[in-house]
Amino acid sequence: MSKIATFSDLVLFAYNELSEKDHLFFEKEMKTDSEMKKDYNGIVSVKKILNTFHQEPSEDVINKLMNYSSALNCFKLPLLTGDTFVLVN
């Protein structure tokens, strides 16, 4: 029985997220299947581009989160079963 490789499998292969058995299958197939190799190379190219991006929240989002968290009051209530923290807005 032959294995059917999907585009999702190729993405997993590019990110080294396959089982050892499946990884070996793809290594072997790449040697003989030029279309699969072409698709894989495209995925690797996109992966390299994606790795150049660095996302961070905007200053506005950070300020909103900080303002929200500072508006909360936290109380420590000693209980028989242990301490419990309560947030009150």
C-alpha cells in the first residue's frame, strides 16, 4: 500500500513535526518526486520569509491592558481550605 502525501504533511515535514517513519518517507520521496520537492522548496521559502517577521502588540494595546489591570483590586482571603484571591473590578 502506498502512502498519500498531502500539502499539510509537507508543511509538517518542513517544520520537523512528523514521526520518524513519516520523515523518512518524505526524505525518500523527495529524491524521486520533483513536484513534491518543488512544493517543499516553496514551503521552506515561505517559512524563511515568515521567520523574518516579528509581531508585537501596539503601544495602544499594551496601555489598555495596563490600565485595565491597574483598575482591578485584588484581595487575599484566608480560608480554611487555603488562601483564595479575589479580583474585583
